Amino acid sequence: MVTYVGLMSFTDKGIQSIKETTKRAAAAKEAAKQLGVNMRELVWTMGEYDLVCILEAEDEKSLSAFSLAIAMQGNVRTRSLRAYSAGEMDEILAKIK
């Protein structure tokens, strides 16, 4: 299972239809499921980014497909960060000699 943190900012199109943001989020969660992605958490934020999302999937290709599908709608711009659990980080650190 791979985990990503998505940092999203509204585009002009997204902010013009801001009252639909929670409906779009629910639709995105369903779209994620169809692509094998679990949208574990989505929160609206104040500051540099408008939304923060935690995504999980079996592989990075599924996450990439989901990110592209969301980008095609034109409501948000996304930055993705690969995230590691403590157990995964321990495995990474064990490789360091």
C-alpha cells in the first residue's frame, strides 16, 4: 500500500463554483474508489493550500490515474507528496549502512 499527501489549491474555475466544493469532494471520493484509491481524509484548509488529502492505493499507477482524472476537471491544482509510515521508514533506515 502506498500513501500520498495531496496539497490542493483552487483554480479560478474551482473558486467560482466554491459552493459545490463538498459535492465535488464526494464525487472525487467515489471516482477514487473506481480507480482503486482510498481517499482516507480530505480537509479544507486556510493558508497556502485550500485542501489537504490523504490517499492510499495498492500502486502508484492507480494514484497517478486518479490525480490526472481530478486535474482534468480543472477545479484544483495538486502537489503530491509520497508519505511513509513509521514501519516503512524503519525499513528504509535499515538499508542504510
